[in-house]
Amino acid sequence: MRYENLFQLEYIVVAMAAIILYLIYYVYTKDSQYNRNIHSVASVVEELNREIFYLKKSTKEIQVKTNMDPRGMSDEEIYQEIERSVYDIVQPITLALKQVQDTVALIDNQVDSRISTLESGVKQISIPGSIHGNDDEKVISLYKQGVDLETISKELHISKAEVEFVLKINKIK
């Protein structure tokens, strides 16, 4: 029995040794993973510190240049500069609109002139020879009695267009 207890004890010691070796291996692998992670984090932090340094350096250079630049503009100067820029943009548009207005006025004058010429030409057209003063009175009289244009045309032996012309000249229709 003693040998059996010793034999069981040896198994227990061997099992414990195996567990301890496994735990040592596990701790060693985890430790190497942590070291790799820490190394990668350290390199990222180092790169960030380098970027921060360059940004601070650039900021200081810009501040120095800004302090040395006498062109620092006040609010009033900025407003005036914006006003000049807007004026420069709007000026060509204003000139173009003025030219359009002038062109429209010129065309309007030409149209008025042509209308006047046409009106004077129409006034100079003589009344056709078949229509006489008596016929005008007859056309007007029949029209005022309610006779239609076609009937007036047939009765007086003149065209319907001549009847309409007489009525228009006398401003009846």
C-alpha cells in the first residue's frame, strides 16, 4: 500500500509540475504579448509627441509672423475691404444693366417712330372710289338699324371689307 500511495503521490507531483510548467508557459506568452502591445503603444505615443512638437513649433512661428506683420486689420478695415470687393463685383453688372436700359430705350424710340410712320401712312390712304359720302351715310344708317354687314354689302353693291372699313373710319365698329 505504501507503494501505491507513493505511486499516487508521484502522479500528483508530476501533475502539479505539469500544471506549474503550463502556468509558467502561459504567463510567459501573455507577458510577451503585453510587451508587444506596450511597445506598439509606446511607438504610437512617441509619434504623437513628435507631431505635437511640430504643431507647437508651427504655431509659434505663425504667432511670431503675425506679431511682426503690421497689416493686422481692425474690424473697420475689414468692413471697408469687403465693401470694396463687393463694389468691384457689382460695378460691371451695373454698367451692363445701364447698357441694356439704353438699348431698350433706343429700341422703344425706333418702335415709336415706326408706329408713327405707319399711322401717318394709313391716314394718307384715300378711300376707295366706289365708296362715296352718300354710301358712307347709308352704311352707317343701315348698321345702326341693326342690319348685318353681309346684307349691307349686298344692298349697296360693295364688298364686306369696304363696309367694315367705313365703320372703322367713322369709329363705329
